[in-house]
Amino acid sequence: MIFRSKAPLRIGLAGGGTDVSPYCDLYGGAILNASISLYAYATIETIPTNEIIFEAIDRKETARFPIQEFLTVDGHLDLAKGVYNHIVREHGFLPSGFRLTTFVDAPAGSGLGTSSTLTVAILGAFSEWLKLPYGEYDMAHIAYEIERLELKMAGGKQDQYAATFGGVNFMEFYANDKVIVNPLRIKSVHLNELENNLLLYFTATSRLSSVIIEAQSKNVEENNTASIEAMHFLKEQSKMMKEALLKGNIDEIGPILDFGFKHKKQMAKGISNNMLDELYEAALKAGATGGKITGAGGGGFMMFYCPGNANYKVGEILSKLGGNLRSYQFTEKGLFTWSV
């Protein structure tokens, strides 16, 4: 039997970073994000031998183990190991050996939530195989626990929920791991206009998001006023973005993104750098009205809002600066699993 899953990556439109503890525990966080047509895929094939095989096709990594109760986490294929360890601990030994194959449409460290989305996809494949009774909130929370608590990977909470639920969501984050996902009903004409005007640009760099996130968390713990105020502004940005989308005031999104870009850089060192600032200024000069660094910052993808027909000129300029544009569409569905 073959058990498959796919989960969409996401772009964070506003409020990024306010889902990270301890900020969300102390003040409450709010993020607006949207899933896009780039995915993390996972396939489990049962095999007649008593072994576990992990294959990350995009990373060209493979590992084999005898079936056992716990796989040592050592920096190699840790997400797959983490999900396996959780499943065995909670549900007992698996019924047979298996091969787990994974692939992600964007590189790690790109700022599109690749690690968390892959965790959701792997968990989804196991859920399909074992017929586990996970609802959407269960799936997202378990993926969060595996990644943040069990594997000790620094990060926030939004990515697991975006990958599981899909669509455009206004998410709220509170103490005690309370998360509320509010799906937004945006008219198709407004969503299509946003998709047309919002360029997704890969800077041809990646970064270790955990370093930036750890610095951000430390700033909150040490009561760094400038950093905390910046997060307050970003939380407000998510509310501004929600209102603009629901009312169809799409061209307001550029200035709202610009508002967030200026404040996000105050959250922690390393979020932006000279290269990213130069790309941002070049896009503005070409006609963009705002933009942002996706994810924690430091590299990966950027996106720019280009009103009217400015997307063509902005795209032309950006394509000459070392990175490349990435086509995408917004998606309505989150994690999907099936078997053949």
C-alpha cells in the first residue's frame, strides 16, 4: 500500500513574529497568512522487510534503520525522525517496515514555512496509514509539539496551522498554546487582484531562521522596549491587512506591507541586511508600493505589492539583481491525504 499527503506552503502577509513565544503568551499574537500552490509532499510505502527508509528527494539525503522504538535525533532527517518517534510513543510499533519519501517545492530556509509544512505532511502520511483520528487543530498542534517542543527547533506557531487549514486566515495566538484560526471570506475578484499584484521573489539565499527567532525571543524576555513595540505594531498591521482584504481595498496593501517592513526590522538583528534593503529600494523605485521579507527574515523569499501594471517593471528590475521570480496561486485547501 502507498499512503500520500501534501500540504501547502504559505506566505505571511502581516503580523509575522507575533506568534513566537514569549510574545504571544504575554501579549497575544495575530497573523494574516495565505497558503500558496507550492507544497511539501510525503509518501509512505509499506515494505516486507523490518526496516525504516527515509528519502528526502529534494535534499538528496537517505537513511536506513532497523525498526526500533526511538531514532536518535542528530541533525540528519530530524523532522522525519521526530514524527516517527512521536507516532511510536503515542500509538505503539508500526505494523510493518516502510519507506518514507519526501519532497518540498521550495528550499529550506526560504521563509515559506518549509520545515513546519513538511512536518505536517509527514504526520499526515502517517495519519492516513494508521487511520489516526486527528482533526485540523489536532494535526497542527501535534506538528507544533514535535517541531518546537520535542525537537527543540525555535520558531512560531503559524506555519503548522497554515499548512493544515489552507486558505487565507487571520490567526490569533495566546498563552497555553491557544490558537484560533479565522478563515477569511474574500471575494474572488479581490483575491485575484492581490495575486496579480503581489510578486514572489527568491533572493537566491537562505538563512537559519532559528538564530533570528531566538534573538527575537530573547529581546522579549529581556523586556527590550524597541523590539516589543515593533511586535505591537506588527500585530496592528495584521488587523489593518484583514480590513483591507475584506473591504476589497487591495491597493492599500502596499503601504500596509511597507509599514510592517519598517517595524519588523526593529524586532531583532539579522532580519534585514544591506542586500535585502537594496532589493527593497530597487522594487520601490520601479513602482512597488511596499513589500516584506517572508518568514523570520535574513534571506529566502521577498514579496512586493505592485499596483496597476507595475508588476512587469518591478519583475524586470528584480530579475536583473541575482534572484528569480516564482509563480504561484493562492490555494483554498490545506493538508490533503490519500492512499492507493
